[in-house]
Amino acid sequence: MSKENTQFRLNRVSLVKSIFELKTIGFQPSDKLSVDINTSFNASDESIIVFVEVKVSDSNQPEELTLAVRMVGEFSINKPSEGGTKMNVEQFAKVNGPAIIYPYVRQVIRHLTLESSMPSPVILPIVNFQAFQQKRDS
């Protein structure tokens, strides 16, 4: 009989907050964007809810651009059978969950800014959530 590992299944990703305000039509952000990422989670024995919120502003002209997106990922947990490997739920919720949800946030921000009057869309950098969490914990 094979040993079963803890498995997490993404059930849904939902956009729960989207704020986009541009003060000047045609505003082109500088190369110095400030990107603030916050993550949190709620976990039970059967599910994990992971929240990822990203706020973007122009460091040189913060009043020109207001951009915030919050998305929620709902994961179900399949506990391992006896003898299986148990993955740490908290580790998943702090690192793996946000890493799964973040590309959806990036896409929403890119799409919002692409459809606006900005000359080019805001494309957020890829984030290493393992390093992000280690930095947060220190």
C-alpha cells in the first residue's frame, strides 16, 4: 500500500478588493514603483484561506497612482493516512499558498493598468515567497 502525503487542493481564487485611481490621464509611472505585499491566512482542519494583498504606488509621485488588489485563495486539505508524510499546514499557508495566489494578483494589476490610459502596464516582479517569509520572520 502506498503512503499518502498531505495534499492541498486549490478550490477557488477570488478577487475581493480592487482599487485603481489615476490622478492624471496618461500618467507614466517612474521606474521607482513601491510594491507592498501583505499575506495572511486562516486555517482549519479541512481548509486554508490565504489572503494576498498588493499595494502599488509611484515612489516619486505617490499621489498620482493608487493601486491595491486583494485576492483570496481557498484550499482544501487532504490529511495523510497513517505512515504518510505530513506537510506543515502553516508552512503551506505562509509560502506555498501566497506563491500560488500571487500570479493572479499580478495578472489583475497588469490588466487594470493595461486597460487604463497609462502608456504601459505595471508588471509586478516575480516574488520568491520562501525568501519573503524568511525576511518577515527575522
